[in-house]
Amino acid sequence: MRNKRLFVVLEIGSHAACVRIRCLCLHSAIYAYKFLAESYIQTLSVTQCLPKLMVDWLLFQISHVLRETSLKFPNDILISPWSAWKIKHILRDKTLYVLCLLEFNANYRLVDFESTVQLSSHAVLLGENDESTNQNTQPELTATVTPLLSVYPSFAQLLTAE
């Protein structure tokens, strides 16, 4: 049953490892949603005591096309202790990446963002972490997704040869 559901997934990785975390379950088909983001994730944090991933992504919005309802990206996502350990090691690495994916039936697809800002043409964003970031929640490790170092175009922006 779980494979037949649609999930919003974050892939967090470095040069040596990656982890995929299911963040949100959607109750319809992929084409029934619009994804809006005027900026990308600001910070990622992980705690291991009560293992959770904390994501600061205020400007992410999911809109259902038919019902005109909207969802926000969750701030706290419960994860397994093993995932927390792996993410902690990825966040300690000097460079990391974060992808927003859709998962359905064990297949993954990059989220194509619509936006009023031209950031919508960027599907993969790379940055460097900054362990000196302080937060009130006292996570064990925090990484700030800094302004872009490298940008890869969204698949919608790629030209096809005829």
C-alpha cells in the first residue's frame, strides 16, 4: 500500500553518501499538484535524542489544482536513528546538496517549481554548510543552505533536439 502513495521527499547528500527522507504524504496524483517556492531551504538541522529533521523552508507551498487547497512543508520530520546519524555526518561535510523529489511506486522525480521569481528554473541547488549557525531549538547540527554555488536547470527548461 505504501508504494501506491505520493510522497514529497528530501534527498540530502554529499560526495560520499545520501539519505532520502519522506516528508509529506499527498493523497492524489502528481499532476494534481502545483509546487511553488520563491526561495529554497534556508537551514537543515538534525537531532538524535528524539530523531528528527528540522527544515526551515517557509516559502514552499503545495496547491491542489482541483480543490484549491494548499499545504506547507513540515518544519519537523520524525526520522529513524540511523537516518539521523547519516544526516549528521552529511551535514558535517564541507559541501552538501539537497533535492526536493516526488516519490511514487518507488520511482523518484525532481519537483518542478513554479514561482514568480526565476528560481523556478533551478531544480538542483548546491551550497556549503555553516556549522556556526545558532538556533533556539538546540539541534545537534545545523547546516545553512547558502546562496548558490552551482545551479542545474530544471528538466522543463532543457531543450529537445529534433
